[in-house]
Amino acid sequence: VEMLAESEEPPNVRLLGGDDVLKWLRDDFMLASTAAGLREADVLELRAAAERLDDTLLVTEEMVVSLLTP
């Protein structure tokens, strides 16, 4: 989120995260404010995953994305 905010021409980012990660983001006021600004600018899209994301592939008609667990 901080890197997106500092970028002069940020890419569009879609983030799929667990509830615990999104709650952590929301609890940090400055980070949450930055994320809200990026969402308003249509740079960042956040979604909560319904289940654990370990070793998961997200497959669409246009792409395949490997989800990594930090």
C-alpha cells in the first residue's frame, strides 16, 4: 500500500487477502487511510478470501495467478 501511494504512476492492484490481513490493515489508521485513498482513485481493489489461500491457483479466462503466503 505504501509503495503504491509513493508511485508516480501506480499500476492497478487487486488484492485478495485473508480476514486477518484485512483487519490488520484496517487497524493501522495511517495505512487504512492510504488504502482508502487508493481505492477511491481506482488504483487498489481489496477482497476478503472466504477460505485459506495456501498453495492456491486463481484461474480466469485471461490469466493464471499463483497465490503466495508470506
